[in-house]
Amino acid sequence: MSLSTWVHDTNVRVARSPVGKWFRLEGCGHPLERKGSYFFTEIRAGLATFFAMAYIISVNSNITSSTGGTCVCPEEDMQDFCATNIEYAMCTQEIKRDIVTATAAIAALSTFCMGFFANLPIALAPGMGLNAYFAYTVVGVRGNGMVPYSTALTAVFVEGWVFLGLTLIGMRQWLARALPKSIKLATGVGIGLYLALIGLTYSAGIGLVQGASDTPIELAGCVASAFDEATGLCTSASKMRSPTMWIGIFCGGVLTVMLMMYRIKGAIIIGILLVSIISWPRTTPVTYFPYTELGSSQFDFFKQVVTFHPIKHTLLALDWDLAGKGGQFGLAFITFLYVDILDTTGTMYSMARFAGAINEETQDFEGSAMAYMVDAISISIGSLFGSPPVTAFVESGAGISEGGKTGLTSCVTGLAFFIAVFFAPIFASIPPWATGCTLVIVGAMMAQAAADINWRYYGDSIPAFLTIAIMPFTYSIAYGLIAGIISYITLNGFAWCLEKVSGGRIVPPNKDESDPWSWKVRGGFLPPWVRRAARGKKDFWKDDEEYAEPRIASGEAVSSSSSSVERVPLEKGHEPTAAPIKSQ
């Protein structure tokens, strides 16, 4: 029996098993089965998502541990917040190892639950941007911010439960459905550009661009020793000289795209692993472990290969004594809440659209209520581990682009993060230039939704463009959504007022070309489970079968984009290739 035949037969057997029926794999016989979803495709997609976002284990621990965590600075060293205190520095290293475990653990738990209960290929982990706000603004470097670390964790814990309440009453679902079509399409494009920018920077990418003093962003690509000591910027004569950048571009970028062009399965994983393996030897100019104090420390951790570091200092570190901290606590809580509402809701909606799970009639996606509930509860659980807010990750697009369509993708990613708890030295040693080009590639795939934005009518196109532009320029998904929503309300609100005041005489000449919009979306404000319970449905937690979009017949695969369907006849022994197509 050939390998392709064995793969096909295994896919069929798994689809007919309880596992296949739970995740609605193609061939399971469920009326809402996900066409084009196959067992081995889902496994490959889950691994692709994991490798694309594995950097969060090391990046989040570096950012969060900069706060000092629960470490206490002696009073005599408070003038410089223990910048030179050796004991405090050693304690901070312990905090960092705690956060490595905490990050992998909460990512494993939340992502697995997202896949198992919501059946969506969306991964969760402590959010980039949210962790920076938590560390550098709320707590501050070595604790010189608004509130102590423990108080900030308390704000995150409370925010998670408030988030859950907003989900139960349908606020988040209504917001996602009520947003104008142009803003929703632009959100996916903006997140794609935001993702590409992350992949191009030094913190989590190949280091091709950097911020500057005279210009907001400029070309970089320097080796570490070529940065100007006074400005911290890459000198002109040293730009584009970084060997790690070129390794990332050619092995992680060009090679990956070439493999994708020829439909080689697992192209993204191959690129990430190749760059990582090249970067591990210490004697090469592209090593991730240079002969410095930091490099030696990282290499010593890497050599342990298998180790488990229990959470000693950050577990259950919440502080409920808010005397004298009410104002700062409230500010941190409100900020976490509104950023999470816009950031997580927008990201999750865009990933659901990218996966083809959006119902164009209701503008909702299957399992949305459960997905939002898992996300909200994960925020509070993460705070108990000592982690900043958990959020949906745009790197989920890496797995979706590999063909992930069901929650089995997320379950595989969650299991990989669980393994990472014990193999943290390995997974924390994937260099950022190994995943940087992957983020750019996924960003390019997500940007295709720009073709479906209504560019003919300025009331739709300008807010959409602002949404797209503000996300990468401010390094914030939430700010992009705010810019798009406010500009949409302003422009179309004034046009509506002028039309009413003038008795319908002053209207934009091409208003008939605008996208129709109303806050009265189908289904109303209350979530579907409340409506099902109200009409006496005993199993109200289950979706109505008529809720989903019409599915195509067995033997044809749905591409992994939005609502459009590309019919690809399946041949025995072959899995369908996941090629995102233009959404409608």
C-alpha cells in the first residue's frame, strides 16, 4: 500500500470516528461538516500555527520579566529602581523562567479549549502589544509604573470576568456583526500589514526595519555591533549587512514561497525549522547563541533540552489590597478591557473569515459565543499564572493557510504548547528571524481581502483605508479599529444629517454605490443560545443546523479563505491543497 493511499484511508477512518464527528471533518456525516478538512491536514496546520507563534514563549517572558514581577527592591536602591542590584537581577531571572512556563501553559490550555469547545482553528496566548502595555506602562520597568505587578494581575483577572459577562449578554457578538462590511474587510488587511511589520522588525522578525528619531521607520538590517551607541540606530554604512536577516529572507522567505508555489505540503514548517537549525551552532555568524553573557545564558538553557521549571513566584500573585491604588487600578482595568474588546474581537473575526467560517447572511461565525467565552476565561486563568492578558493570535493565519479549518488544528497547537512546557529550552530558542518571513507571507495572504472593499464610495473606502493604515503605523489593532469606526461614523453621520435636513436634496452623487449598513443585524442583540433557550429548545447550547452557510457536496473542497467557495475535485490518496482565494 502506497503512502498516499494510507494517508487517504487514515483520513477516512478518522473522519468516521467520534473524533471526526466532534470536529466535523469531511466525511463524518454531520450536516455541518467542514468541507476540505482532513486529519493530516489539520495536524500539519496546527504545527504550522505553533511554529509561527512559538516565539511568544521567549518574547513574552523577556517583556514581562522586565517588570521585576514579585521581586522586591530594597529601599536603599529605590533611587534607580534596582538597576544595578545583583540580588534583584537574579530574582528577575527566576521571574523570567516562571513566565516561560506560564506562557507555554496558558497558551496550551486556552488554545486546546478553543479548538475542543469552539471548533475553530484559532490559537490563543499572551498578546503582543498587550504585554508591552502591561510591562512598560502599567507596571513599568522594574516596577516604576502606575501600579505594582500583583495589582496589575488583579486588574487582568477582573477584566477577564467582565469580558465573560459581555460575552454572555451578546455584546461582543453584536459588535462583531454590527461593524460595517468595509471595516470588517479592512480589519483583516490591516492585521495582515501589522503581522508583516512584526515580521520585519527586530523584536520578533528579521530586523529589516527599525524606528528612528527623524523618520518614523527606516531601513535597517545591521549586525548587533553596528548600531550607533548614541542613537541606538543602524548606521548607514552597515545597513543590510546582517547575515541573520539574509538567512531569514532566503531560507525562511524565498524558499518557503517557492515550496508554496509548487504546493509542497508543510512549506512554512520546513522554512522555520531550516532557519532554526542553521542558527543553533555557536561558531557561525548567524548563531542565536553568541559568545556573550546573554548568549551563553541562552545556550546553557538550550543545552538542557528537556526540563520543567515550576512556577514559583508568579503563581497566584494577585493583590486585592487596592487602598490608595483605586485610580491607577481603574485606569489599567478600563484600558485592558477596551483594548481587548477591539483587539481580540477584531482578530478573532478576521481569523474566522480567513478560515471560511463566516456566515455572510448573519455576519457571525460558528461557535462564536463559545470562542469568546473561552477567550475571556483564559484571560483570568492566565493572570493566576502571572501572565498579561491572553488574546487571539494573528499567527493563527499560518495554520489556516496550511489548510486548517476545524478546532483540531487548535488542539494540535495546544498540545504542542503543552510539550513546550517540558521542552522550553528548545522551543524558546527558535530565533525571531526564523519566523519573521512567515509572518510577512501570512500578511500577504490576508491582504487579498482589500480587493473586496468598496473603494468606489468614500464613506466606505476612507474609513477602511484608515483602519488598514493605522494598525501597522501605531503597532496596534485596537487603534486601527478605533480610527476606522470613528471616521465611518463621522463621515456617514454628517452625510445622513445633511440628507435629512435638506429633505433629501443634498446627498453624495454616488450614494447608491455605498455598502448598506444597519445596527439592526439579523439575530438581534442577544446571542443565539439565549434565543434558543427562550423558545424552549432543550439543547440550547447546540447551534441550529439551519444557522450555517450552505455546504457544497461531498467530493469538493472549500478553500481556506472567507465565504467564497472554490470547488476542487478530490483524487483518492490526496489531500486538498489549501489555497486562499478572494472573498466576496
